[in-house]
Amino acid sequence: MSIIAEAKRVIQVEADALQAMATRIDASFERAVDLILASKGRVVVSGMGKSGLIGQKIASTMASTGTPALFLHPAEGIHGDLGMIMTGDVVIAISNSGETEEMLRILPAIKRIGAHVVAMTSNGSSTLARSSDVFLDVSVKEEACPLGLAPTASTTAALAMGDALAVALLVQRGFRAEDFAIFHPGGSLGKKLLLRVEDLMHAGDAVPLVSEDTLMKEALFIITAKGLGVTGVTSADGALRGVITDGDLRRALEKGYDILGQRAAELMKLNPRRIKRHELAAAALQVMEHYSITSLFVFEDDSDPAPCGIVHLHDILRAGIA
């Protein structure tokens, strides 16, 4: 058999296993979800070997989607790590055969602690399934391994069942993208949903501002000194009236205009774009992209006439928001 044909066969075997498992989802799955939702503790996922690796991924997925979860290695549990389990926890025990020695050895202790057990196994008559509060059938017709030895389709089925549990719990909890971002502050999604304009803006003396009567040669100095390529123009009471960019200056000079002796009010563009300090930095980026500008003056609220800061496109891009 060719390499490509073999790859397609493996994927098809695993796809068929998942399709068959989907038809077996029943009230047991709903009981498992209800058991976890009703629990005042955590989800503790446990499994040996390949099942343990799948269990680690399931625990990680649950923890990042609003269900407090951790992984317990059953062999380590025998030697003291059972202290991770508390009364009220729900243990998801993964074993393809349902007779994994290390899993069975910790079951009595789990029961004594007062935790519930959800068995994820292919054998409904196994010791693990019969000792559990809920049994989830992850059996497969065949492994993708041609020798029928290496866990392949069976581990895929267990992983998919874990994902199904995690997503069902996410939906039942009303978990939102904003909640997801809290658990992923270092990722791009976390930054988009957590970083606000006030976290990135320049404030105080760093804000480039000149009055309407300021001569353009002085305004040019402000634009250069502040390093943002722009200056706001304010009225006598400090209200933002307009904006002058280095692009405006360059275009005026290219046309041969003698601008250095003019006042800022004569060259400024009225009603510059603005944003509130508590808005998401991602929202500021959208405004900049829509209007093809590189900076926004920042205000406390819509009624405030004077800016409290300025945010530049480079600040947002450096923060990893794109």
C-alpha cells in the first residue's frame, strides 16, 4: 500500500470511529455533565500511558474553558498524590480496557475521599465501568494501527469525548470569549480582549498639543520632539479643536507653501478622530484602519472636551494586537 493510501486509511478509520461514537452519545453523557456542573470541587483527570497523555490534554482544555481541572498520574497517586483529590471532586478515569491496574488501585481511595467517578472506557462490563458513577462508552471497532496494537483510534475517541465534555460544560456555564481571554493573557486573543487604550496610551507631557495661535515652526518642533508624527490643536479652554500631522506638513511644503509663519489653526484639520480610554485597544486599531490614520486622541468620556492621552498605531502593534 502506498504511503498516501495508508495515511488516508488511518484517517478514515479514526473518522469512522468518531462517527460511530457520536451515535452512542446518550443520557450518560448528560449525567456526566450535570455531575461536573453540580460539583463544588474540581475535575481530576487520570489515566496511564497513552490514556494519561490524552487525560492531560482534556484537563488542560477544561481548565482553559471555565472548568477547574487538573491531571493526576495514577501511579503517582498510589504514592501520595491522591492528596490532590478532595471531597466533591469529579474524577474522570480513562482506561481503554477498564482494567488498568494503577487505575483500579486508586479507585477505593477515591471513593473514600468522597469524589465521584466518570469512567471513560471501551468496556462497559469492566471493573472501572462498574465501579463508576457514570460510564462513557469510547469503544472503537478497530484501531488504525494495522497490527491492532498501538492505541490510535481509541485515543482519538477518548480525546474527542473529552472535548465534547469540555465544550458542553463551556456552553452550560455561559463561558464567553472574554472569560477565555482571562485564562490566556499572553495569547493574541487575550491581548485583543484584555488590553485597553489606557494601557497603551501616552499621557501627561508625552501628549503633543499646541494652541490654535501657536506658530507652525513651534508646532513642527512639538511634532518632532514628541515622536508621534502628530500634534493636537487646542482652544484657549484646552478643548481639542484639530490635528496636524507630519504628512500635512510634508504635503504643504511640497506644494511650495510658506507655512512656518502661519498659525496652527490655519493648517489644522478639524474634528480629529477620538476614542475613550476604557475602550479596547483592538477597537482603536479598527478605527485607525478604517480611516487610514496612525493615531487617536484619547478622552475620559464623550463629553470631555480635553484629551487625556494619545495612542499610536505602533503602540498597538508592539503590544501584539493585529
